[in-house]
Amino acid sequence: MSNPYQKEEQRSSESVDDLMLTDDETDGDSDRTRTTSSVRDIASRIPESLSAIGRDISRTIERAMHAKDDYVVAVKVSPETQERLEQLVQSGIFKSRAEAAGFLIEEGIKTQSALFGRVEQKLAEIERLRAELRGMINDKPA
């Protein structure tokens, strides 16, 4: 009795053998010679390509690790604000307008700490009220 799995193995190995080109099969057949040469050229480039991919992945990971705390925010500013940011860059204090703007935002948040304290309290109160409302709906008598 024959094993059905064995037949499948034989078929798949035959198809693989059909794809392989040996040197004696290419004698006198220029198309096969070119194909074999092209396949060998491509195969010889694989290690170099894999190495380049590895370098690209490494650089991407490195950039991501350095930028993990940076967020990009697009904001509209007045012409006067734009001019002030540019002055900070031209003076050499900051490397870019984005860096200068980030600094000023951080300083503004520190200066307005009392405001942010009140905002946090109000947000906590709002969340408590929302939870209370959800509880009223969930506890609704049937």
C-alpha cells in the first residue's frame, strides 16, 4: 500500500529539480546560460542586500530610540512670534525654530503650573461625573 504523503514529497522534489539548472544542461543553450548567469548574479548580491537591510533597520531603531520623547506638533504662530523664534536661532541659542518653540512651550507650562493644577482638578471632577452617569444607566431598574 502506498503512502499518499510520500507521493506528494516526490512531486515537490521533482518540481524543485526542474527549477535547478546544472552546468551540463546549459551547454549549447544560450538562454539557459544567461538565465543561470542572472540567477547566480542575483544570488551573489543577496548577502550584500541583507547587510544593507540590517544597517537600515539598525539606523531606524537608533533614531527611534533617540526620538522616543520627541513629538511633532504643528502650530500656527503670528509673524511676530515667528520673528522671535528666528532671533533665537540666529543668536545661536537654539539650532532650529522647532527647538526654540519647544523650549518656550515647556517654559510656558512651568509658568502656568497653577492653571494646569486647576485643569487637572476639573478633569478629575468631569470623569467622576461621567462615571456616576454610567453607573445610573447600568443600575437602571428592569
